[in-house]
Amino acid sequence: MKVRWHYPLVTFAKGSSPEALILSSEFKHEGLNVKFNLSGEKPFSFNLSEEEKIYGRKVNIIDFLIEEIESIPIEESDYPSLLKLLVPIINRVLRGIRNFGFMAAVNEINPLEMEAERYLRRWDIEVSKDEEYFAPILKKDPVKDFLFILIPEKIDELDVLLWADIEESIQDDIAPSPEQEFLVDTLEYLKNRNYRMSLVESIMCLEVVTNQYLEKYMALYKKIPRDRIDKLLQPQLGLSARIAALLDFCLDPDDIAKIEFNNVLTAIRWRNHVMHKTGHLPNNLPEDKIQKNIISVLELVSLLAMRRNQIETSPEMQKIGKMISEKLNVPLPNILATGSHRVLIEFVFFVIPSNFPKTQVLEEIAQEASKLLSERDPRFIPEKHLYIKYYLFPREIRARWYKGTLHLVPSNKKEIGH
């Protein structure tokens, strides 16, 4: 038996070609093989310049299909059970799109059992026993179909360059890091010009990542015992002190030079003003200054999270990264083994844009990484398991290598905190 349904999700996908806008994947969920596809209107195109064309497509629905399910509850009394089966599958996809596609308007759903018919009716659930003809579980009812209609999510924009990250997070059911969830929340509030909440979320994010980074750094590089680290990072030592003092001792000078620490410290003071004084931002702050300081906080978060991940990388992966760096004279990469033989590598090049490595160098990096990782893991397939990101500092994505191919990114594309 097969089951299919249609979840309403309105967004605009943009990419470099019509083919890039075909977004589909599949994953295993509790023994079930689930396929999904973002469907909608025909692609359109527009010119950014005489040389660059961007393609877009309005997405209206996520089509889901479960293959080879033994049975499914179809009676009205079973609607809550059916809802309980489908919601985790839907949320797994929505969670990946939100957190790894940075689509702040996309949220997971949490319907009540009493709302089961409302949701199921809107999703047009159908079953097939002969694998050809699909029959609806809920009979058409014009009155109920009208009364139970669901308003789709707010319209957001999906950059298909992030699809590989989204797909991987869904397939491997990768939970976003704490700072990633805070980041998406911050971007959502920024987009809605709710600067108070955006500021609070960004500083909460900074607190989490700063503590994680300092703990890892002091334990690994300074060999400080755990009890002394706990005392050093007690609440009495505020976030401003940790940012202004401790990071100077723990970060590379090049990293320090690239961060607008004054903006960050000012943002922390504003957060303290909100939390401990008036509940509101100080009066008469220029809007562009608020935005700039919040972005500075997010840039520091991104840097600290990357450095934390580098510390957490296994000695074996660190050895591979060092071999690539020394052989090809490139920065030491951040290498993360994500499970199922998959490896994510990130290179951040601290250079001016005109000195960003040429295509040949990026290809050589991928080839050397493929060779070393294949030697480490006989089941490792570069075209399937290797994913490389090449950044221009701080987080401007310039190229990706995946599925055995290098994909260059126009310089106006930018990722923050990913």
C-alpha cells in the first residue's frame, strides 16, 4: 500500500538554472521510505546583469509519498492516529528547510488531536492498493473543505544553493546546533523589524557559543582541569568580560582583526538595558545601527562556532586537514564527519576577493581530500559522501563541491552563520 498527501508551503525558489529548481529527495523514517517533492508553478527568469541570469519558481506544495506501508488507519475514529503518523514526517522536512535553508517563516506544526480532520482534509490524503489508482481517505465535502481550509505559511525565499544542506539534514535527521536555531529566530525578527527580540535572541546565541568555544579551547589547548574551567565561566564573569578579555587570549589575531568587537559590546549593553532596565531598546537608536550591531554579533557567533567545531574534530580528521593544508598551501579546514561515511569540509580564505583561489586550486583541494578520505574509509564514495564549502571571510560562500562537481557561486550570494 502507498500513501500520498500534499502539504501547503508557499515560497519562491531561486537558482542558476531551471533544473536547479527541481527539488526532491527521499529518506527513511521509522522503517518507512518517504519521498517528497516541492511542486508549484513553471520556472521564470530575470536578468541581474547582461551576463548573469537568475531563475525563479513559485512553490505551492510539498508532495509526500510513503511507499510500501502495510496498513493505514482510514476510519474517522482513526484520524488522530493517522495525524500522529504523518506529523513527524512533515516536521522533519520543515525543520530541515527552516534551519538549514534559513527560512525563518517556515515553522513546524503541532496540531491537536481534535484538529485531525481539519489537517487531514487540507492535505488531500490518498491511498493506493494496486500502486496505480489513488483514492482519497476523506470524502469530498464542500462545506468542510471550505471551513477547514488552512492558511499556508508566510511567503519566504529558498536559495536552492542550500538544498544540499537541507536534503542532508532531512535524510540524516541532523538536529540544528543551538546557535543555528537562535540564528534563524534572529533573522526572522530582523525581517519583521522586531529589533528588541532580534537583539535578545542574537545575544543568547552569542552566550551559548562563547561558553562552548571557551570550554573546548581551554580544555584542549590549555589543558585546564574541568573544575577550574567551571569556576572561570561562572555567571559572575559576565558576557562582556568574556568577549572583551578572554577571547583576546583564545582567538587568532587575524580572527580578532576581522570582528567589530565594539559593535558586539554595544549590542550586549543594549540587551542588558532591555532585560534589566526598561524592557525596551534605548530611545532614538538609528535603525541601520541596530541592524549593523546585530549582524556583527552574528558574525562573531559564526566564527566562534566554526572554531569550536574545529576543536571538536577528531585527531584523525585534524591530521587529514593538516595534510591538505600543508600540501596545497591553503588554510587549515574545518572537517566534520556527520555519519553514514559523509564528511563536510569548510575552507575559509582570509584574502581580498580578487585573490580568492582559482578554480584549479579548488579542484585540487577536492581531489586531495577525496584521496585521503577514501584511504581512511574503504566505503567512502567522494561523489556521494564528500561535501566541501569554500568561503571568503567571514561567511561569503564562493564555491561548493558536491556530487563530484565544483559549483561556483556568484559573489553577491552570502550566507551568515551557516
